[in-house]
Amino acid sequence: MAHSVHDAPDDERNEGILIWINGELKPRAEAVVSVFDSGFVLGDGVWEGLRVIDGQPVFLDLHLDRLYEGAKAIALDIGMDRRELTRALLDTLQANDMRDDVHVRLMVTRGLKRSPYQDPRASIGPATVVMIPEYKHPRPELVERGLRLFTVHVRRGYPDVLDPKLNSHSKLNCITACIQAYTAGADEALMLDPHGFVATCNSTHFFIVRKGQVWTSSGDYCLGGITRANVLQLCRREGIPAFERNFSLTDVYGADEAFTTGTFAGVVPVREIDGRIIGDGTRGPMVERLQELYQDYARMDAAARNGMRIA
């Protein structure tokens, strides 16, 4: 049975979590928003996913940069500054006594509407801010064995249609890509850009390894991935040749290794794409090395944040 890279084992502790909604902590069963909320009515909002290590959301500054940049792009006033949002996030983790194997979904919508139609001027209140912390960790077998991808017909579009740089609640094109992929028996979708070059996966970023070089897309048609950027930075630091460039499925099928990156699972190998076995079908040495480098880098960031004080 196919599994998304975001699929995680069930954890009974999640039944008792407290969820932060507009300044209040609510038990899971009571954590609700209005049917008039902009996020429910229209998918009008932005969000971030955060991995927690040793009680700290790692790479938080980069995630907040992206969140506030996206909110500004769609003229959404979050109503909280970065310090207030950070304090609320840490308070939520503390209230749940959460330190490790935790993933947080931070969501901001335009708030309540007086009537369910799209004009932002129909909003009648402040933004809705929600933080859902859950005990979640990627399945070890996927992290080691790898994913199967299927190239879908759904493309990543031009920025004048829906800018792929926006981490918005409006994810329907990625959802339809995901449906096509799992219907074909794969774990995730590989998506092309409007020119036919490889862009990204439906919920992660995509890399290949060819002759000791690490390639990823130009970045023109995908979200500004934080794990993606960190992996590129680690490659530069370690002297691994890494390139953001256009490449085709022919380059992919002939790759020595392939992998995806994302906040939830970090670096995950890809063993098969469109029925073609990548390399020898097992996790390769470059992917294993980058997994270790990234895990160390994330732990270092958490340790640095634990040395800081948030007033």
C-alpha cells in the first residue's frame, strides 16, 4: 500500500492535545472555527509546518520569514508580531509538555466574513490564528527504503495564475496531483513546470544525484522550501557540487540517486519513478550522508534556540 511521506504512525497522545486558537488553548474535541471563517469558505490564508526538537521549533526564523512574507503578499494582517507569535508557539508546546517527535501546523486565515464570498473587504474581524501540535514522526521504513513517485499531468503553474511561492491554504492543484499519484499506486506526485522541466513534488521538494552532483529545480515554479535551502547550504559547506537548474525526466530516469526534502521528514530517498528503478533501488551514499548532515544541522539549531530567551 502506498504511503505519503507525511504519513505517520498513530499516536494515542494526540487525542489529548491542546490546540491554540486566537489566544485560547482548546482540547482537540473543542478546537473549532466558524463556518464563516475565510479559511473554510475560500482557503484564504497562509500556513507553516514546524518540526520540534528538544522543545524548540527548528529553523523558526526562516519559517516566520516565509509566513509574514506570504501574509504581506496577500494583504493579510496576522495581528501578532513575530515575538508574540513565537511566545504563543512556545507556550502551546509547554502546555502540552511536548519536546520531541512533534510537528506543529501553524495556520493564519483572514478571519470571519459577514457573508461567504471572496472579497477580502467582507471580512469583519481579525485574522484567525491556529496552532496544532501533534506527536508525529516519519515512518522509519520510508526514510530508509524510500518513496515511489509518479509524474502527473497536473503542472506547477505560472506565478501570474497562482504564485507557487505562496504557502497558501489553496492547495487544490497539489491535491489533484496527489490523487493522480496514489491512484497510480505511487507514494507522491512528481510535478513538472509549464515548460516540461521537473519542478517539485506535490508536498515536498525533489532532488537527483548524478555523478556526484546534486541537482534540484530552478526554483521558479516551487515554494521557497526551507529544508530545500538548508540542504543546498549544507552541500556548499561540505564541498558537494549542487545546482539549481532546469532538467528533464530523461535526466531523472538516469540519475544515480534521488530524494525529497521537507520539514516533516527531512531528507527521504526515492527508489522508483514512473516504474523506473533509481540507481540500484536502495538508499544511496549521497542521500545517507545528507540525511545525517541535515539531522545534525537541525539539532544544532534547536540547541542554539534553547540558549536564547524569549521575553
